[in-house]
Amino acid sequence: MLTFDKFREECGVVAIFANPEAEKLAYLGLHALQHRGQESAGIATSDGLTSRVHKAMGLVADIFTEEVLSKIPGTLAIGHTRYSTAGDSALLNAQPILVQSNKGSIALAHNGNLVNAAELRSRLERQGSIFQTNSDTEVIVHLIALSKEQTLPEAMADALRRVEGAFSLVMMSNDRIFAARDPRGFRPLAMGRIPATEGHDRDTVVFASETCAFDLIGAEYERDVKPGELVVVGPEGTTSRFYSTPAPQSSCIFEHVYFSRPDSVVFGRAVQTSREELGRQLAREAPVEADLVVPVPDSGVTAAMGYSAESGIPFRFALIRNHYVGRTFIEPSQSVRDFGVKLKLNPVRALLKNKRVVLIDDSIVRGTTSRKIVRMIRNAGAKEVHMRISCPPTISPCFYGVDTPSKKQLIAANKSVEEIREYIGADSLAYLSLKGLKQACGEGETTSYCSACYTGKYPTNIIDVEEILPAGATSRR
């Protein structure tokens, strides 16, 4: 499997209430959220009486054919696309999780990571709970089922008060959709609406990790689900409550740096706006005399546009990405240097020859890919290569639903900026400052951000990653 030296996406969730083609809208919503996880996907539906689920390993379009969707019709649906951060990469951990419980039928899909999952799981197993997966998400299902609260909304609120960490989740009963975010608001979750039409006289209420999913299904973005809020949509309408006391806001700033699509509104702010300003701020902080600004596609494109606009240096697509690289490939028997990077990227030699290049990317994780790209650009004839990164050095792993390497694998945790520059072979290297990052992402305007991956200061009590995972689970960080 070909992988780039990047942080892995987390997960994406979508929910549809009151639409005769709920399963198809959930499918389209997941298609728009495919960038958030390419490992597995699933959709659970309800027709008001019976709930069904289909999930599989692979990409959304490959899993959900017309034939498959015809077998899970419903007026309610929730969907999930996954990359594992806690729990094995296997079908048993694909979501949504659908169970029959003493509270009725429950389907749950979760984006995030619970830092107290192992402790809760051990306690539940001692009480007799039998787990079917090694995903942290299943802990929430057991807490709901075992809650002494009589109604499902109360049981869900009770369960959410017991978990710690990052979660934006959607849940479905036979006749209701639930949506909730953790009290610190780590992960995004937006609420929207498809207006009633002549053939369907009721508004369709929708939820999704990013608003780009709304654009595809014709929904209007209304607002974000607030941190600590539980929204319930049922036959009687939409109700909302706060299940938890307020906590300091800690929205993941990397959503604006890399994870979210530029056409989304995340945490109440347009991602495109943030990324362009990241590039502008980077140009102000780390100027350099050069002939071209070149993005590492696709993650560096918007920041590179901002850097070019601020610096006046022309922007050029001098690295071309092959978008048709699958998960497997046949490598020639004779070893080709940097084969994996060459399979994805190819330089435009006519643009690079004898040029001084500013190379823009969103991050450097281990440094191995950056090193290969710099070498590729030099081999294409560039006279100088100046690397600029649109965020600060990443020195700590994330415990809130992002797949990051351990600290010993993060190059910035172990080397100085000058040592990294020397390792990747650039003529100069500069990162955006933390102050510049927060300013570019509008901290204080709509939210406050978690920047633990740049500072090592976590907003929750963190224990070692191996302790977080359930017994037998595999860390994918």
C-alpha cells in the first residue's frame, strides 16, 4: 500500500432525518467526506420500525452500489467513513455500530478518540459486558444500554458525561436522530436542512462532519452543533440540551491546516479563508527571494496561493499529482529511487529549470517525503529550493482522533529546524509561528483551538497511548 508521510485523516460522519431517500443522501454525504477516511465505510438506516446496516472495508463508491443501497431503504440514516486511530483496521471495527438493547435499536457513528476508553471498558467487562469490537466507540453503546436513565436521550446524555476525550457523533434509533459533540468541541459537526419540496412536504434535517457534504446533497448550513450539546430530531421536531457543564474550547486547529476540505465551513469559519491567510502570514514571517511559489499538491495549494499573493512571487503548479494511484501497485523489480513519491508526483521540468523555488506544504511529519520531494525538484533543474511550512513544528502526537506517529518518530521533536533543513536538503526551511497560525485561523472569533501537537500541552489529562487502547487493540498513530 502506498502511503505519504502525512497525518492520517480521522473519520467522517453524516446523518439524515425524514427523507424518503435517506440512504442515498447518506451515501452522497459520505462520498463528500471520503478524504476523512479511506479504510472502511458504513450506513445504517431505519424505516421507522426496523433498522439495518451495511458496512465494508474500502472506499464509499466501491462499497455502496445501487444494489446494496436498495437493500437498506429508510427515511432515517447515519453514515461513517473511517480511518482507525484506536482499534484494529478490520471489518469488525467498521461503523456504524448497530445493536439491539434494552433501550431499543441503537446505531452509532463516532469521529474522535476517547482517552478513558480502556478504563471504562475494563469496568464494563467486570460488570459482565461483552464487547464485539476493539474500537473505543463501542464503550459509548454499552454505557447507554447500562444507564439507569429510562429514556434514550437521558441515557445518551448520561453516557456522554462519563467519557473523556474527543467525540463528534451521530446516533439513530428507529425513529430519531441524535447528534452530539464533546464539551471541548475538538472535532467539527455541522447541522443543516433540506427545505421541503412539492413531493416531500417536510424539511430534512442533516448533520455532517463538514459542510461540503451539504453542498452535494442540496442542504443549507444552519449552524454547528455546540460543544457539550445533544441535539435530538424526532417526529415531534428538534430539541436541544447541554448534557455537560461548559469546558474551555479546544477545537482542533489542524482541521484548518490540513484535514478539512477548503470548500467547507469548520468551527464557524471558512477553511479556504484560513488556509490563504496561513500562506500570507508565512510570507510575512519567512520571506525569501525566489522565482516561483510551488505547492506540494494537494495539501499545500491554498497556503501557496496566499504566500504568492502576499509575496508577489508567481504561483505555479510545478508538481503534478497523479490522482489515480490505487492502494496497491506493482513496483519494477529493478529498484527505482523514490518510487513511491514518483508514483504520486512528477515535476514540470520546463517550469523548474534554473529557478529559485519556494516549496509550500502544510506539515513535515517524519521528513522522509519532504526529503524526496526536494531531491525531485533539484533533479528537475531547480537552482534553489526553499521549504516553507504553513504550521509550527509538530512535536507531540495527538490523542484526540488523529493518527499521528509517536514522539520518537516526529522529526521536529528530535531535531532542530536547521537539522531538519539539512536532512531534507533544502536551501532554507521555515515554519509558521504558533502566534501566526492562531491569528490566521481566527482564534477568538468563533472558537479557541487545541494546539497540543505543536506545544505538548494537552487540554485533558493524557495517559500513555498504549494505556488508552483496549487490550488487543493496535495503535495506528
